[in-house]
Amino acid sequence: MNRENKRKSFDRGYYKTHRCCETFTCKVCGRLVVPAGAGSEHRNHCPNCLSSLHLDDQPGDRAADCGGIMEPVAVWVRRSGEWAIIHRCRRCGALHSNRIAADDNPAKLMSIAMRPVVLPPFPLEKVDEMTALMGGDEPESV
């Protein structure tokens, strides 16, 4: 099955019982992506840049009409301790969660995980003031 053939239809649940043996070229970084090394039977993103294509509405259904690039925007940890990547479609804005693969780029994963720490949504100078307020202290005048 060709990854770009998103109109191909499958029975419900097909992806859960059949291996995904597709080799594809990443649309973002241009690397050849092979299923071997993923640590699972389903490869849905590039292990180098972690990008994907918006092909599915539900995992494996190939029903999405968008076809946009899914960029990795965040990581999160599931209850089991397994990491997952949050992808956002550049074209339509859809969000999807995908488990990481065994051969995913660890530096890229960590850079995504550290993004909120490096670029907080508030000025770092406010941390002392907020900490003092939470402890009941009066804020210092500047």
C-alpha cells in the first residue's frame, strides 16, 4: 500500500490486526522512512524530524481529505509512562496524539518537551513576584 494513496479503504479495525509495512519519503526532511526499528508494527511519523501527514481521521482509516503536514508541537506522558507526540496539522489545525517509536530522534523529542520551560508564557521576572504572593508575602515595589 502506498502511503500517498489515502483513498484506499479498509475494514474497521484493519490497522489493529495488520502490520504497516510501508516505506515512505518524509515530506519535511526528505529522509527515507522504513518500518524497521519503530518498535511496533505501525510507523506513522518520521523518526528524524517527527513529522507526519494528515491522512487519518481515526487511526488507520485513511479517511482525512486534508493531506497536510502534521508537525510535532508537544509531547506528553501517558499513565503507563509511555511518551506520545502531539501533532498539529499545518493546513487544518487538527490535533492527533501518536506514541513515540523506538528509533525516534531523542534530541528532537527533548527539544519539544523543553519548549515550555525555555519559552514560558509569562516573563521570568514575574516568578519571584508570583512565588511571594502564593506564600502570602507582599510584593516588592519596583
